[in-house]
Amino acid sequence: MVQTELQLFVPDKPKSKRQDPNFTKITADVSRDNAAKVRAISALCDISFSEAVDEALADWIEKKKADKKFEI
């Protein structure tokens, strides 16, 4: 029987978004109604609350960039 060693290369990946330098934690006060709706819709879409908020912020930024008053 021939025995071989198999080595897999797995790149170092942050264990969580908190450890990922591409992410930052923010805090915002939003209405309970909006927070509840975002939680419900994100659960139905099988995405995290953070992903839903990040997507909403990205859409908002694009809308503001199109306004021409804002150059980012």
C-alpha cells in the first residue's frame, strides 16, 4: 500500500467580520418599525442583518452620487 500526504492550502481568512479589516462596526438609532422590517425581510432573504444594512447603505450612496452635489 502506498501512502501519500495530501496538503491543502487554505488561505488565512478572518474568523469573523469583526476581525476583518475591510469591515467596521457602526451604531445607528433607527425606528423600531424599520429595524423589525429589516430583520424580517433579511431572514426571508436568508441574509444577515448586517448584509441587509450594508446593501441599503450602498444603494443610498449610489443615489447620492447621482445627485451631483456629492462627489465621493
